[in-house]
Amino acid sequence: MSTYQQIVLASRPKGQVSPDNFRLETATVPPLADGQVLVRNHFLSLDPYMRGRMEETKSYAVPQELDKVMGGGTVGEVVESKNPKFAVGDKVVGMLGWAEMGVADGPTLRKIDTTHVPLSAWLGAVGMPGMTAWYGLTQIMQPKIGETIVVSAASGAVGSVVGQLAKMRGCRAVGIAGGAEKCAYVVNELGFDACVDYKAGNLEADLAAATPNGIDAIFENVGGKIFDAGLARMNPFGRIALCGLISGYNGEPMALNNVRAFLTMRLTLRGFIVSEHMDLWPQGLAELGNLVGSGKLKFRESVAQGLAAAPEAFIGLLKGRNFGKQLVKLV
Amino acid sequence: MSTYQQIVLASRPKGQVSPDNFRLETATVPPLADGQVLVRNHFLSLDPYMRGRMEETKSYAVPQELDKVMGGGTVGEVVESKNPKFAVGDKVVGMLGWAEMGVADGPTLRKIDTTHVPLSAWLGAVGMPGMTAWYGLTQIMQPKIGETIVVSAASGAVGSVVGQLAKMRGCRAVGIAGGAEKCAYVVNELGFDACVDYKAGNLEADLAAATPNGIDAIFENVGGKIFDAGLARMNPFGRIALCGLISGYNGEPMALNNVRAFLTMRLTLRGFIVSEHMDLWPQGLAELGNLVGSGKLKFRESVAQGLAAAPEAFIGLLKGRNFGKQLVKLV
């Protein structure tokens, strides 16, 4: 119990992320100071934004420091507490990173109730990815009944929630995903109206067929050619929530060609980061928690086993190999 | 008096606009119906948006019809009236197009007062271009005191107003223009804090030097490399009013490369067309009229002489040969 495993950033990637950018280390549990809590992490969340933090360049997030534990969201259980607000056995969500255990100051942890919402979902549909979907849809896309919305990376942790919430609001929800299996899941299990497989080679034509009335709002996770295809279908006064550009995270060129659509269709585009809008989290999480608890909001998880599997799982996530929310199970 | 000259669209351009896309014709003044007004046009306005209307493809404006008078804003004088709201001698602004005269229904004309604002300015700083600047600045860029704003095509009819209005609102105003003469005018006569000559070959470095605190808002008229250079300097939560993409109006490739800035800097981009926001024109024109009338808002005009000069003047406008508002003087 006095030592645990953690993964640090060993070097910054040149282009594609590789396993030797990471290093597995053994750490020793430090004594707790007043107000601190020791947490055993049950699940680690892997998210595309982590790729950006591996760079040294100016971005929205402070770069991940070399030789420090990779940052990341976690859910786990309190095993020792010097904070009166947390008792041993409490379930908590925090940012303890790629590590089996961690010490946190009380204010960085949030107690969660797993009666109706399973522990892992607090990292997915009822966590940061779910809130990202909720914020982009309700605050930027602002869809009206009968409108068509499109979301790329539709089977992922964020995209899957965007489309389901849009359906509940009376929209036509169209996903874009990579591969027939993901597309079948998006339509048959998540209930989207259509899903375009961008790997099938007919992106523009297939998207046109899936959006006979054009597109009123896009939730963009990918960028590049997929974004261009969406722009070409936009209706006047369309809204675009820009959440991610995963197609360019490894430094690939990712020029946008249909820039003129922003002008001719009078579009609004807004890039956002959900952690800057914490004031809306209680409202969003309440809706998401109720929907997951009642079974109305579905989600899927790709779970890697054990901390040592995290680097490969993360590399797979960047290549779209995951299916739904990518987690690492630690306990 | 019974005939007049007009210019029609003879053919659609393939790439660059050429003089033979236009045809000069003689027309006959028709008898007026009740409610109609006959106007002798004194000035014709030439504007970049007309290039878009020459295409047959889907755009925000209905395409200009072949063999019909080229559309466009005009100011002139009523010479005959069957409308009780207009008397012979009234000065009016209208949309009578590339023609020496024209018949208009009353509601399409607006009576103007030339006591303090010269006739031609109702097509520029106190007309559609001025309103375009006012709308983009006040409604989309929403600059705060001390912020840095950048406007491309800064010496033009729209850009010149954007920078001057921003200065009045306590901003650092930086222009981008083509050539040392235009830049000197932008700084010395219009009062911008700086102007970058994009033809000097050091766009990125010069823009960085002119925006030491980054850029908080852009008024984009040009697109392509100039837009990319601005995006690379944006501060978090920056706003971009997208008014034009003149660098691509002749079909040149105009890809945008710094797309990632929208995400990392959480930018908001909005394309707009000022004629869709007529509710704000009275407020904007009141401000612009007062500023021009009192000499606080400066403007410059390039005036071509006679209707037959319109095609070459328009082609020059698309190449940036104009200096300030491009007009054609007809009387």
C-alpha cells in the first residue's frame, strides 16, 4: 500500500505519439497534510485534449510537464482522509492523472453518487465529455425542432451524447463515423437518423444523401475534409460548435477549403472548452445524470485493463480505434 | 431625355472578370405608373459583392440575370414623379444599378439630406459600406477599450470606417492594406495606430510587430493568407466579423490553414450581410451621418467618369486598384 504505479511524460512526440513518449514509474504514497485526501483510482479517462497538452506550443491548456504524471480525469474511492468533507469509502471524481493512486486537496475532488449512475459514467456521459456535448449543443448549436444537426466522431464519448440530446430536442441527427460497425451502432443503438461512414470513400455524396434539407448546425470534432464536407451542406444562419480537430492533432496538414460558406451562408462558428463554463455544469450534469439513470441516454465504453495499457489505448484513441468512451480500468 | 445608357451582364466570368462580360446599351425611358419615380443617377456605387452575383452558383444573393441591368446602389435626383412622397429635385438613394436613369417604385427609394453629408457619401461612409463597418464592429467584434482590432482592406470604403470607429471606442486600430501609399493614408489621414503593407513581403512579422498585445477582434474583408496571418495573432475569446473574402472572388484557391486557432483561442467567427439587419440602419446611419457631417469620420473616393468607365473601374476594384470608395460619376 505504500507504493503505486504512475505514468509520466518522458518526451514530447514528433508527429505521431509513440509508446516511448511515456514512462511507467513507481511512486511512494506521501503522508497526508491537513485537508488532503488519498484516493485509489478505479478508472482513468483518456481524452483527445491530452494530445494538445503533450506539445510545448501555445495552446489553451498549460503544456504537460516532462517527467510529471500525465494529467487526466479519474474516478475512485477515498482510502484515507484528512479532510472532514470526505470519508473513507466515498466515491469521487478528480484529476489525479495516469496513476493508480493520488493525493488531492479537497476542493479538486467532487463526491459522486453511484446509486443510479455507474462509477465509470462520471468520466463519460455524466462527466466532462457529456458536458462538452451538452454545452456545445445547448449554448452554441441551439437547435430548433425539425432542424438537421451533424456530429463528427459520432460514436465517441462526446459525439454520441450530442446526437442523442439533439434527437430528444426534435432534430434530425446525422452522425459521421469511421467504419460500418460504428455507423450501425450510431443508428441502431443510439437512435441517430443516419450515419455516414467516412471511410467508405463517398463522404460528400453520402453526407448529401443523409441531409436532404441541408445542415443547420454542426458539432465538429474532427476538422479537415470532414469539416469541409459539412460546410458545403450548411443552411443560412447555421451554427458550428468547434470542439476538436482530431484529424490534425499529430501535425497533419488540415487546411479548410470551404471558407466561403461562412460568408455566403452567414454562419457562426465558436470554439470552446467546457471547463471554462463551470457555471453551467450543475444544470447540464443534472440533465445528463437523469437521462443516464433512467436509461434514456446510452453510451458505450472501450476499457483497457491496467495502468500499463494506457499509452497504447491513448494512441488507439487518436487513431479512432476506440468505440465509445476510452477508459483504463485500474482496480 | 427619352433615352439613356445602361450596362447589362453579357456573360458570366470564367475566373477573372473581363470587360466583355458587360455590354453598354441604350434604353428608352418608359412612362411612369402610379407610385413610380424617375431618377437621374448622379453616382453609381461599385462594390465587391457584385462579383458574387455574377456567378450562377448558390450564394447569399440572387444571381445577377444575364442581359439585365447590373444591379447596384445609386444616388441621384428625382426628375419626374407619380408618387406623392417624392418631388422633382429630391435627392434619393436607391438600387437603380449601372444606368444613367431608372424608374423605381417609391418604397425602394430613400430621400436623403445633403446639407451636411455630400451626395456621394450616402453610397459610402453613410451608406451600405459604412453600415457594414458599423454592424460588424458593434454587433460582432464588440471591442472593449484598450483592445487591439485588425481590419484588412483598411483603406477601402468599409475598412476605413471600421478602424476610425474602433479608435473612437478606445481601441488600438491596425490596418492591413496593399502598398506604402495606402498604408500611409491609413495611418496619417485616417488615424489608425499602424498599417501593415501586405505587398511588402513580411506580412506575418509586420503584423506581429504592429500587434504587440495580440489581436482581440478582426474585421475580415480579404481571406486566404491575410486571414491566416491574423488568426495566428488572436488572443483568447477573440471575435471575427467575416464581411468578405475578396482574395478568392475570382476562383483562386483560398484555403485557411490556421483553423486550430479557432479552437485553441476559443474564437467566435460570424459571417454577415448588412442588408439582413435593416432594423439597425437608423441607429448606425445616425451615428455615421453625424460623424461625417462634423468632419470626424474621414473617407476617400476613387471616382470613374461616365457610365462606360464602370466595367474597368469594377475590375480595378477587385484587384485593389481603387483607393477608398469606388464610385462612377454619371452627371
